Amino acid sequence: MNFDTTLFLQALLHRAPGHIAEHLQLVLIPLTLAVLIAMPAGILLTRPAYRRQAERVMSVFNAGQTIPPLAVIALFFPFMGLGYGPAVLALTIYALLPIARNTVAAIASVPEEVKEAARGMGMTPGEIFFRVELPLSIPTIMTGIKTAAVLTVSTAVLAALVGGKGMGAIIFAGIHFFRFELVLAGTLYIGIMAISLERGLALLERKLTPPHLKSARRRGTI
Amino acid sequence: MIQLEQVSKTFRGSRQPAVDRITLRVKQGDICVLVGPSGCGKTTLLRMINRLVEPDDGMITVDGRSIAQMDPPTLRRTIGYVIQQVGLLPHRTIAQNIALVPELLKWPREKTARRVAALLEMMDLDPGEVGHKYPHQLSGGQAQRVGVARALAADPPIMLMDEPFAAVDPIVRVRLQDQLLRLQQTMQKTICFVTHDINEAIKLGDHLVVLKAGRMVQSGTPLDILTQPENDFVLRLLGDDRGVKILDQTRAETLMDPFADAAAQAAANGHRVQAIDPVKIALERMMLMNTDEITVCEGARPVGLLRWNAIKAHVHRISGGAS
């Protein structure tokens, strides 16, 4: 197989960029939905009233992770058909687990004696949550969101298979016609999107992380 | 004043009550020490006073008001609480940690800042240096001093302390104990203090409550308990050096022979202790000087003579000559 540089550059500079916006939509909408569902669910699962259900609900989220996204689309095909909607649904389900799992783990790992002292000082449950548990949990929750984001960028390629568009359109076209140049151009953009999204979220994480953890991290890396 | 009336608590899944019909009164300005082996219910009892644990039965009142009628967070903001693991909020600076309760009480910012600085000074911590640090940058002893400062922040009349000095090394522990006693002389807080260390209990307590398996075994002043232990359990808890402990709790003046007249007073020898010094100190000096008697003074004035024989006889009499 010979490498056609002209075709590669044409794909890289003209065909692929048109799919960036589509692809980002396929990432950001499911990711936002997943955060909006999984974070409150994770928080709820650490409240005393629901703590017992945590195991069971987490196994449901786990199951969501094991079903291949294409199977989700096939499952919902009778109700939703093909296209953009089912793709978003499948990607949302796929992104739930890392966020929910990290939210539960983060809040559960807030030291017991810190919560005990906060309660003993006279903080209400709401104050303990917003002033103690949540700030201490931000770094781990953000790690979950970053994982989900990178996962969704790559999984969203599959959306093209069901007519959901995105960068997958180029990649699968390349696979069909044995044009390696197209696959490479599409994949390059996937990589760039994954890295920049991860970096962007890392910046946000840094902003939200409580200062004592920042200084600890700095010391750790030097 | 804190009053507990026939208070009981059985935890779910346990057949034996953790706290079994305890009646107790902690006087204003006293340090009341709850002492006993682990699992005796002392911590549970303490945590019922700020409603971290709800009693099944009985009544607890603070200054005559039943705490069951109060909103728990509001109640807790009026009671200082210190725990063994300290539990400082790791994401807040030391100053912010101490400011926690004043903040919850919505104090003006300036008043809070002044109070925080004053408390750090009081605990022998430099406000300029320590105030901006985070808890993980402190030593264990420093962290616990901050824990005490945080509990004192809103000047609560009552303090609950749950083995606050158990996790620090022995040298620091003695320093923290001395500091607490020094502060208490001016603060006059009503303090409930939990410990399993009988030496700490005797040193700090105005009043001791000995607990075993949820029941109160004995209560009284340290000297009461040392001189009249209720049973073998208390005797064992007091340890092998009960006589020495008694001498530490007995003032020199109680065992001395008072001088009958000015002539005897004038003949007093050179070695002296103060009347309010513990006999243990007098004994230490007698041993150092290799003498059998020492002059007891009130200020500069000799008032009596303390003899080795009197000390010996006293310990012998109290321990019943038995054992």
C-alpha cells in the first residue's frame, strides 16, 4: 500500500475539519448529560438514607459500561431508530460509570474524623456537604469526568456507523475504501480532541481543587 | 452545670447496653473525668451530651434545660468538642479551622480574626507563622492544640474532650495536660474529659467517674477514689503504685506535726516545702537531702514538721495494711 500524501493533506485540511464541530457535539452533549445524571446519583448514594443501595446501583452503572455502545443502539433501535439521538443516548450511558464511581469513591473517602469533628462543631448536614465533603471530593470527581471525556471522544467515532456523523464518518470511509490516509487524518483529530479536552478539564480541576492538595501535588512532582 | 439522670443507651445489634442507667452531675467549672477500659461506655456517654448519640432513656440537662428540646447543631455550637484524631478540616488553613464555629454563628469578620489570633497566642502558637498553614503541615501536638483552640473559639461554657491527648507522644502529652490545667485556672470551663489513662484522670480531674461495661462503678475526687476504692476493679485500675499516687494527691500540711510554739518554730531545720505542695515532693526532697524530716512552710513562715514515719504510717493506714 502506498501512502498518497496529497489525499492525506486534503483529508487533513479540508474534509476532516468539517467534522470537528459535529464530533465535539457528540462528546459534549453526552458528557454534560452524564455529569448531570451521574454526579447527583453518586452524591445521593453516599447519603445515609441511600448508602445501602450504593452497591446495587453501582452494579447497574457497571452493567452500562459492559454493554458495547453499538449494542445499546441496537437495543433502542425499535424505539429510536438510527441517527444522532440513539448515538447520544448510547454515549451518555457509556460515560455514566466513571463519573458515578469516582463521585461515590471521592465522597466516601472523606476522613470519618473530619466529618465527626464538623458535626461536633455544630455544622448541619448541608453545611458538612457543601463546605467539607464536596470541596475535598472535587479532584477525584474531576478525574472521573476526565476519564469519561477521553472515553467519549474515542467512542463517539462509532456514531458514524448509525448515521450519527462525527469524525467517524471520515475514519469509516477510509476503512471502507482502504484509504489509510483518511483513517490517519481522522484519528489525528480524535487524538488532538482527546488531549485538548483532557487538558481543558485539568485546568478547570486545578481551579476547583482546594489549596492544600495543590501544594501537596507540587511537592510530589518535584 | 451538666446533669445526667438515669441515662441508658443500647446500640442496635448489641444485647448489652453501652451505657446503663448513669446518673451524674458535673459542677460548673469542674473537670469531670470519665475513666475506664475501652468499651466501658465513656465515649458514648460523652457524645450524648452534645447529641452525637441519642439516649434511649433518661434525661440530660445543661444549666437546667433539657437538651432533647434543643436543635442539635445549635446545641453543639455552644459546646466545645475535642477528639483524639483532632479532625481539622484539611482544606482550610489553621486560622480558618479555628474560625469555624464563630463563622457558623455569623460573628463579624474582625471579631473572629481577633479571637483567632488571641487563641493561637493562648495555645503558644505564633499566629503569623501557624495561622496560614494547612493541618498536614503541623506536628501531632500542634494539631491537637489547634483542636483545643477551635473548640474554645466561640467561648463555650462547656467542653467535651474525648481522649484528646492519647495520640501524642508522652512528653508532648504532659505539656498539653499542664497547658490545659493552666488555662482552666482562668477559663473555669465545665469540662467532661474521657480517658483510659488513670494517671491522666487523677492529674486532670476534679471529679472522677469510673465506668465498667456501661455501669458507673465509683465516682468521687481522685483522693476519694485512691483512698477508698470501691472494689477490686477500681483497685486494679489504680495500678501498683496507689500509695505513691495518694502522696501525690495529699498536701504536705495534712501529714505534718504543727509547731506547738515559737521555740520549735525557730529551731526548724533548713529543708523546706510549702504547705500546699504534695507529700510526694516533700518525700523527693527528703530523699535528696538524706533526712527523715522536713519543715513545712506557709510562704516564708515555718508551720510544722513533716516526718518520714508519718508518711509511712499514712500510706500503711490507708491501704489497710492489707493486700
